[in-house]
Amino acid sequence: MNHIWLFVVAGGAALLGFALAFGMMKEDPRRNAFALLGAAFFAVVAVGVSSYVSSLATAPIQAADRERSEEKLPAGPAHNEELPGK
């Protein structure tokens, strides 16, 4: 399901980029060719960096404290039944 959202979001951004590039090229092709080449270069660099970062090891998914010992400590959360005056 995550890949579907990736393609939806990235596809929408790509369609918008193609529409803007088409409009720019129709107006003045010589002036905008350098800008479009620069944008394409940065897009390729961004894809490369994102694929590198996604391949790195990340933090563990499991919590470090699986026994929930924070609730067993002396200063644990107070329950309404244990409050003074109840």
C-alpha cells in the first residue's frame, strides 16, 4: 500500500513538472533549456540520494523496553483509586 501512495504522490509531482516544462519550452525553448537541464540534474541527484538513504540501517522497530518496566518503578503513573483522599 505504501508503494501505491509513493507512485500517486510522485506521479502527481512528475505530471506537474512535465506540464510546467512543456509551457516553458513552448514560450522560449532556448532560454529555458538550461533551466530544465538543471532541474533534471537535481532530480536525478535527489533520486540517488534518497535511494542511498533508504538502503541504510535504521533504528529498530521494536521498543527497547518490551516488559513495560516504566510502570513497575516506584514513581510509576498514579491511578485514581490510589490517590490520597479517595
